[in-house]
Amino acid sequence: MTWTLRRPVLFLYLACCPLLSRADTVFPAGLCGSLSQPTAEELQPFLDAETSGELARHQSHVKKMTIDAADGIIREAANRGWTSLDLFTEEAIRGECLYFIPRNVLSAIDRRFNLNATAQINGRDENGDAFAMAGFFVGRSRHFIFYNRDSIVVPQPDAPDNPVRLRSVLLQRVVGDGHLNISGMSVKVGGRWLDIQASKKVSAREIELTIGMGRAAIKVKRPILPIEIRPQPRNKSKNKSTGSIDSVSLDPEIRTTARLAGLDGPDRPVRP
């Protein structure tokens, strides 16, 4: 399946289901105030990588997301049939708090949920090399997404001639419900790399992506998929007191970041 400028075929970008009412939120009341601030040491690599200074201007509003809080939020969104685009543009994302989701929390999320997003938490590039999201800041109508390396070319199984390229830092602005402006993501169309400018939910089961700029820009409608709760693997472990074999869930928090991500390189953000 190949894209052309006349009849482009696009990858699945975020997720889908019925267009949702924004009368409520999946974020618990008072969550922002209950979370701690990250340390300066935790923040500094991201401040160094985000060279525009945009993240630094919002530094005082950053709160560190916990695994339990993230699990509850995403699980509730999945149970409601929400999509990644629904979740990450919802009312709480336009509030005063900028939530920092560190690598260990991202790893736990990826083990438990399929967000159905092109901006993958973990993945393999066109050469089969591992890449990973090093950190995600979401809130104040903004997304800051950091990867552990730059210019990641991600193959699209349904469109092999149209890989997606991710920069080491993606900046996204929330325009409104189900609507994002995007910087740092491009797609190959007709042998040329074109920037993806925006993603907008236009119906219950479709998003519209704006690709390229000015008069040359094209708009492509694509189906999208909902957030999915992954089946949790079970691990057989021996009960020391009885000698019996117990079945327990594998807990991502006890795994190392390297094993979770399958990383071949450093698990840190890098400058573009």
C-alpha cells in the first residue's frame, strides 16, 4: 500500500471510537496537588534536550506522575472506549498542571496498555534497532515527547513505502477536544519527507491529518483505534512455605528499564 500526493494512504496515528462528550474527565479530582515535583536532576536532561526553552517556561508547573495514577487514568479511559487522541486532549490536559511521565512509568504503561499511537513508547526502527520514549510531559495544552535518539524511521506495515520519521523531541499543542498541532513527526510520500502538521478527530471513527504546508498541504482521513488493555502474562513461581506453584502477574515495576525497552543504547533524551 503506497501513498501518492493525489491519493495518499496514511498510517494509523492515534486511536478511535465514538466522538466523545467532554462533560467529565478521567483524571481524579485533586491529582495535581497530590503529586510531588520531580527533582532538578530528573528534569535537567529534558530541559537540555528541549532547546527552544518552551519546557523551561513551564517548569514550575511540573508534577511527577506515579504508576498507580497513570494506570487508573488510562484504564478508565480504555473502559470508556476512549482513544489516545481523546485522552491526551481532554479537559485536564488543558489545565494548569504539566504531568511528567518518567521512563519507568512509561514502561509500565506500555506493558499494560496498547495506546494505538504512532508515537510509540517502545519500538523497532526500519533496521530493527530498538528505540524508546525517555519521557513524556503532558498538560497546560502541550505535549513534550522525548526519545532516546533522533531521526527514528518507523516502518508502517500497511504502507511499506511510507515510513514515519520521529525526531528526538516532539512538540504538540492541544487546540481543542480531539485536535492537536504537531511538530517533529514526518512521513515519506512519493519519495519526499513531509511534516505532519495536525491531527483532528472529525467523526466517531476517523481522524484527519494535515501533511505538508501551504498550498501543497494535503488532508488525509484515516480510521483510528481505541486504547486497549493488554492481557497480563502470568508467571509460575514456587511458594517457599508450601512448595506449591503459585501463578502471579508479572509486575513491570520490578523489571529493569533496559529489559522492558529492549534498549541497545542509553535510555536518555537527546537533542535533535
